[in-house]
Amino acid sequence: MMNLDLSPIWISLKTAITATAIAFVLGITAARWMLVYRGKAKSLIEGFFTAPLVLPPTVVGFLLLLLFGKNGFLGQFLQLFNFTIIFSWYATVIAATVVAFPLMYKTALGAFKQIDDNLLACARTLGASEWRVFWQIMLPLGKPGLIAGTLLSFARALGEFGATLMLAGSIPGKTQTIPIAIFFAAESGAMDKALFWVLVILTISLGVIIAVNYWTENAEVQGGRGGLRTALTGSWRGRRSFGLVKNIFAGLGNQKIAPHRENANYSLPQHPIELTVEIQKQLRDFFLDVSFTVDRTPLGLLGASGSGKSTIVRCIAGLESPDRGRIVLNGRILFDSEKRINLPPHDRACGFLFQNYALFPHLTVAENIAFGMPPDASSRTIKQEVEQQLLAVDLAEMADCYPGELSGGQQQRVALARAKANKPEILLLDEPFSALDTHLRDKQEKLLQKTLITYQGVTLFITHNLEEAYRVCPNLLIIDRGIAIAHDSKQNIFEHPQSFRVAQLTGCKNFSRAVAISAQIIQALDWNCTLEAIEPVSSSINYLGIRAHQLLFPETNTEANTFPCWWATISETQHRMTLYLKLHQPPETPEDYHLQAEVFKEKWLELKSRPYPWYIQLHPLRLMLLSDEKFKKL
């Protein structure tokens, strides 16, 4: 039986554990920093952090020897304190840490990058500081990846050989690790000893690999139903006291609390409720330049996708910064470029409902709602507020559920309850119904309208859906490529648009170039007809418009603005028919038409029985007299 000194096992495990702990802290810190760093040296720093992955271990050991040797910078400094690194156990730890760090760093960076940015932005708008966002959102959501990185770093530190041998040498009982023991046993011909050490390190390494695979697969399987998240946050139902929810937020140190959130019973200020926005920002495709003021009457921001609506509300919430301008909410300056004021998101008192709802997947419904409440609030206050919000959205029985267990409509309601729970001065609703089907959308709209009746703050509702905007918001702000082109009541905007582009963005489909003939007569050039108008015709009017549902079909041509027409083609929905019509003469092709008319199917059945030509009336009261510099045919 061979006589073995088992000290390499203890030295290897002690070294690997210590090096892994150091690499864990340094790797996560570096990953968090590089995640937000946008400096010019980013690639250089990234290369420096990951160099030990590609450099031969002997090269890494030589560089460490230059640094910590007797003639090295750090070596000479440490000699002032009669402390030497080389050929000591500390040298084995340093070598193992250097080669393990890149694995921990890259794994942590990958885990953090996979976290939805909206989750982090949402946490900030709910009043969380950057430290709290990191500790309570990034670390829990990145936990599977971080654990995998830790185990891989441990395996790498355990197997380190070249750098350790050069910096620490092979001193039995002091710096001789298992890989070094294998090398010298094989070098001396003691193949039985070398085989023993190989089997030992294989057993440990395979155990680590199995643990990594098990953790990763378990996280994927259970991720949608709580699973690992339960281990992170505990069960709502199993708690004796709702006060334990607050304990999730404990241990954050002396965190600064925004003045408007110090008191759980916070109410809106007594001065006028008003938001003033005057901002400019250069975007990739256009220049954003908007100015508007809104009180507690809900305002809808309507515009095409990519017109700048979301950028505006993100600037209000502090998630993005304008280049110039100012934002004032209820007399409190949120942003002012001249005064160099730019409050962070957690100090702005904004309730932000994101398009994808941004519910924290590792927290239960109740914990999601409680997240935005002041950390120093009492357990009773938290419990009462959460219960009240759950009742308001008809989800009292869902307190223990995780977001992955909810339907889209239920998630939207939870997100709305969470946005209101921290008593915000403004609600920012960014396309909240876009992910819902028609039935759920109608139900959620009614809930939102009911909520806004009692809400006392400012509300901005962002959408590109015309019908949503009309149903939810009394007032509208029309945004076109970063410019506010209309701000008025919804009735005035839809019935009396002042420009071609406003009419186009609010759903008008029929346009013609126009020339004023007299005070009440206008020539429609593209429709080849002369029309009477009720409104005085200004010389600046150069377009005519009429909405598809406002076209009439009289049986005779005795009324003003009535012309013969033929249909070129039709388009059908479950309730309506869209008729593509040509005036004055039959069409030659399906694309040969002047106007689109929308009618219910009952009307269509009646029209089909009429002989040709039909008659269509562009009623003088329904004509929109428009001006614009540029005509865009739909």
C-alpha cells in the first residue's frame, strides 16, 4: 500500500474555495460595472478581464511573478511590511483567483444581460435606489447563472497548474496542490500516486459539472412556476405576518428615501396638479421637440409607432434624459437643463405601467405590489395597501401566485395595482393593452377607466390605437416624428383636424388636393368634382378630407355634393364592409377608385340591390378643410 501525503487535497480545496469567493465578489462587481460602462476603453478593459482565458497558464504565472516577485512593483511594496507573496499559500490563491476570475466575470455579465431592461427600469420608477435594484432584482434574477459561474470558477481554480507552479512553486504541505502533485508524481515515475490524484480531482470536477447541469436544468424547468423563486423569496401563504414582506427590503443600509415617499400615507400636494413638459432630444431618425401642459384630466399621446411617444414618457420618468428643456410636476422640477437638475427615477414619484408589464418574476403578486412602498412602512400599512390594491383589481385570491402563473390580463392588473401602490403623482401608461386580445382589452379598458375616475394625479396614456385613445382619454396630444402637431379635446381633434397629417394620424382615409373657388366652394382635384362647404374656405386650404364612415348613400342626386359612383372592390370584416368607390364613371381595375366608404353589413345588403350608378354624398358638414405642406397618399 502506497504511503500518501493527503495535504494536496486540503491545500487544493482551501485554495479553490478562497479563490472562488474572491473571484465571485470581483467578477460580479466587474460585470455590474461593465454592464453600464460606455467609455471608449470598454473593449480594452474587456480584453484585460478575459485575457487569462486565452493566455497560456505559464504566461499568466510569469506576469504574476513580474508583479509580485522581489523586483516587482507589488513585491517591493510588500517587502516594506516584511511580507512575501511568492512561494507561499497566498501565491496559490492569487494564481487560482486570476484564472478563475474571467469565468465568473463572463458568466455574471451574461446573466445580467439576459435580465429584461424594463424590470430594472420599473424598479427604479418604484423608488428603488441603484443598490436596491442590484441587490433585489439583478442578483435574484441572475442567480442560476451566478451559481453556475461560481461552480465553474471553483473547478477552474481547483485545476490550476501552470501559474501556480511559477508563482507558488511546489512546497509539500504548503503550496503543493493536486495538479502539482500529479505532475511531480508522474515526473518521478510514481504512476500509482499520479493515478490516485487524477481520480481525486476527476471526482471533484465531475461533481461540480453535475451540480452545474442540475442547477441549470432545474432552473429552466421550474422557472415558470416559482420553483427556485420560492427559495429566493419564500411563500406568501406560509408567512404568519405580512411584515415579513418588508423584511425582503431589509439590510439595505441607510438608503436615501425620496421626500415624497417617506410617509406611507402620502397624499398629493395641495398646489395645482399639473405636468409641464418642454424638452428636446436628438434621436436616431429625427429630432424630438415637444412642449405641452396637462392637468389631472387623462391625456392620450397618440401617434404612429416610432414617433417618440415612449421616449417622452421615459424622459418624464427619468429613464432617459433630454438634451435640453425642463420637466415640472406639481411645482417640483424633475429636469431642468439650465439649472442642471435631473432627479433620478426613484425620486420622481412616477407610476410607470410598461408595455410588457415588467412584473418581477421571482416575487409573488403581493410582493410585486409591495415593492414600491416605502421600506420603512409598517407591516400593517403594507398589508392594508396591498389588500386594497388587490381588491381594486379583483385579484384578492392571487396574492400568492407568481407572474408566470397569471394570464396576460391578470398581469396587466397586477402591474396597474403596483404602479398605484406607491402613491405616485403621475401615472405613465405605455401601450398597456397592446399584448391583450380583443376580449381582455375591452375588460381591462373598463377597469382602467374606473381607476382613473378616482385617481387624483396626472395621467398620460400612450397608444397608437385610435379607438383606445378615444375611449380612455378626454384630451389628446398627437405626436408625429417627435413633434406635437395637435393638442385638444378628442372631439375637436377627430371632428375638426387642422392639418392633413393630424387627419391622417386620426384615421381619415379619404384625401384630395383642393383649390378654393370662392368663400363656400372648393375644387377637389383628385376626385374631379366641385364641392360646397359650410365652413368659410380659406386661401390656405389645399386639401380636403372626409372620414370613411361619414359618407352617405342617398337614393337620388338632389342633395348638395352628391355624385354617381360605382364600386371597384370591397373588403369585409365581421361587422363592416369597406367599399372602394369611383366617382362619375365605372372603374377599369380594382385599384381604380377615389373613395373608401365603411358601412354596416345591413347597409351593404341594401346597397347591392340598387341599380347602377349608386349615389354618394360628401356632406358639407363632414368635409374637413385641411392645410399641409406635404401630401402623402395612403
